[in-house]
Amino acid sequence: MDKLEEYRQIIRDVLKQYLNISYANANIENQAAFDPETDQYLIVSVGWSKEGRIHSCLIHLSITNGKVWVQRDGTEDGIANELVQAGIPKEDIVLGFHEPDVRPYTGFAIA
């Protein structure tokens, strides 16, 4: 399996764990939207809470030029750390939600 396909599989495996999260005091379901053709991988939360309708992006990952970009990370522990534990090296993960001038200090790739 080539590196790109390996990264796709790791991303799918890591993100699928977020589909079974239960939320206290809210009727929310996490749904996966995986598009391997454009290399976009999202977990979207939909449902209802006391405050009203919930529809938000929990996690958004993309693959660009062989690097995994964390575009959105709404997790408590950090999805990038889970990707590293699953086998993607830090030098191939970009924390895209950080400004470019901050990225050199994150310990991950800058672009």
C-alpha cells in the first residue's frame, strides 16, 4: 500500500471512532463524510440540544501534496495526536487551523 492510501485508511479508522460518541443532555449524532477523490474527511455533528439545532463540523481533515491537514479540530485531546499514534509522522501533519507564522512552533509540519 502506498503512503497516500495508507494515510487515507488511517484517517478513516481514526475518524470512525467518533461516530459512536454519546452526548449528555443533547440528542446529537456524529456523521462521517469521507471523499477519497478530493481527500476531504469530515465528522459532522447534527441534532438538538436545549439551546436548539446543532449542526457543526467536529473534525475536518484533508490531504494536500502528501500531507494531512487538520483544518478543524473540535476534539478534547487533539486529532493530530491520534493520527501520530496511528502511524502518521508529525512531519506529515499540518495544523491548518493555526496561522502560518505559528506553525513552526507546533512540533508539526508547517505546510
